Amino acid sequence: MEMFWFILFWGSAVALAYMLVGYSAVLLLVGRVTPGRVRGQCEPMVSLIIPAHNEESVLQEKLENSLAIDYPSEKLEILVASDGSIDRTAEIAASFADQGVQLLDMQPRRGKASVLNDAAAAAQGDLLFMCDANVMFAPKALKNLAGWFTDEQVGAATGVVELASEESNFGHGESFYYQLERAIQVAESRIGSMMGVDGGMYVMRKSLFRPIPADSLLDDFAISMQVLRQGRRIVFDPDAHANECGTPKAIQEFRRRVRMAAGVVQVLARGHFPSPRNPILFWQFLSHKLVRWLGPVWLPALLVANWMLWSQGWFYQFCLVAQLLTYAVAGIGALSVRLRDRRWIAIPFYFVLSQVAMAVGLVRGVFRLQKVTWAQAERAQAR
């Protein structure tokens, strides 16, 4: 039995080490010997699709921001796809009709996937510019993203969506996570392809879009997998910027991550991931996505195995104490919003919050308990 606990401990430890630092290290090493890719210049016809459900608080600013971006107005179509909104969303969108904004007022509410399908079918552009209603573009964001499509192998391009983390009560942990994530995205894009777009802002070829199932929980990931499975790449442009007002409260972030994890189960069940016949993309998917999604398995396995190996010497005792301290610090962050403002508390807190939410979401996904539609969370203000 003791051998079982050794195998469980070291297997979980290796998986976690690879999840946290190993994959990133391999990407950085490979990236150093891989030639960088160059963005071209082109300005094809683009359809900007803004899915919206009860977005009256941000839609006016969103449309003003969209009309002000640095892109030829005659080559930019703006579609507001209202998903059963019962506030002033449709009214605000209609007030911009004389500036070329088109309203698709869809009733009743069906969920974002259905809205994206209908909006993509109505779009006239060669490229689809997908975004969230609370994301505000930098002036040159679209021009930078569109430039990648001079390369026929590029199927989608995404950029830097900066969250207003300083407005949230878990900001330092979230900020640290996204710094690491962007470093991985840059390296992935350099050696092959990213494993998924940022749903807040991305551009894709309309010819690659296929209607996604109406009950899709992770629409951006499902669309990303469409691109990859059709043999095209997803690139990351660090010069394409946007700002997003995030969720200001940890409980809202918890619910968001639960939904994401439930969507993970859905993606895996449908087989919507790169084929093993493409070994590099499949390795990236396993490393960046699947190993990370299984974090709620590795962590408790490591803790239990470590507990059972306490008597095996100082190394195992040190590891167990380190784990317990990490969870204790995260617990302090859960109890105190004021102390959570300190990085040494915020980072463990955000990590543990994410893993617990992932565990809950995986269970909800397995038993199909996650709804396609959900209540919009309170948001921080965009910068």
C-alpha cells in the first residue's frame, strides 16, 4: 500500500509541476529557436458582432468606442445582437442606426451561442470581429488583428484584453494569473498556435465559422477548436489592446469559473479538441488545457498521499506543511477582503478559488446542471 501512496504523490507532484511551470519552460525554450512571425497589412471587410443581453450600462460607450476605432468606416459593419434584452439595450443600439449600426433584436432569450450563430449568418464581412459588450478597444486593435490575415494559415487572431483588476477584491491574484497566461499565449503563437482565443476580442475568417450547438457553454473555445480542426492557426498579437471591466467580487469570479469548468466537460464529451494526428497541437492541448483542467484532481491527490507519507522523512513533512500553509493563507484571503489586497495572500487565494470553482464546475458539467443562460454579474468600471 505504501508504494501506492508514493506513486500517487509523485505522479500528482509531476503533473502539478508541469501544469504550473514545466509547460511554460518548454515553450520558452522552443520559442528561442523558432523564427518570429511577421504581421502584414490588410484591411478586408469586417463585421463587428456585439452580443448583448441587458447591456444598457455599457452599450452607449461601447458603440461610441467601436465607431472611433482606426479602421475604414466603409469596411466596418457593426451588428448589435440583442439576446432577449428587457432593458434599454435595443433602444440604445437603434439610436446609432444613422451611424451605420445594425440592431438584431432577437426574442426570446436563447443564449449567446444561438445569438452568435444568427449574427454570423447575417454578417457581410470577410472577417468576423467578436467581442463582449463591456470590452473597449484601443484605436488600432482591429487594424493590428486584421493584418495577420495576409497569412492564409491564420484562421483567427486575438489580443490583450486587460481586466480592470484594481477594481476587484481579488485583483492582485487575477493580475498575476493573466501575466503568466499571456506569456504562454505569446510562446504558443510563436511555435504553432494558441489553444484558444480571448472571447473578449478576437477576429476570425467568416469562411471558417460553423454554427455551434445552442447549448454551448464555452462559445469562444468551441469556435477556437473549429479553427484548429480546419487546419488553421490562432495567433496572439501583443500590440492589439482592449480594456474590460471585470467582476469586482470574488463570488462572481467563482461563479464565472464554475461555468467555464462545466463547459470544459462539454468540450471533452463532444470531442472538440485537436486530433492526435497533429502531434504539436495535440501536445499543446494536453499541456495547456487538459492537465490544467485536472488540477482539482492533482491537488487533493497530492495532499492525501502526502499525509499518508508523513512518517517517511523530513522531505514529505516539509511538503505537507507547505501545502497546508498555502491553503491556510488562501483561507485568510477568503475571510478578509482587506488582507486579500496583499500579493502574498491574493495569489494563493485566487489559485485556490480557481481550483475549487473548477472542481464544482466539473461536477456540474458531468451531471449537466449548468444553464446556457445566466444572470449578468455586477461589473467594475472599465478603465
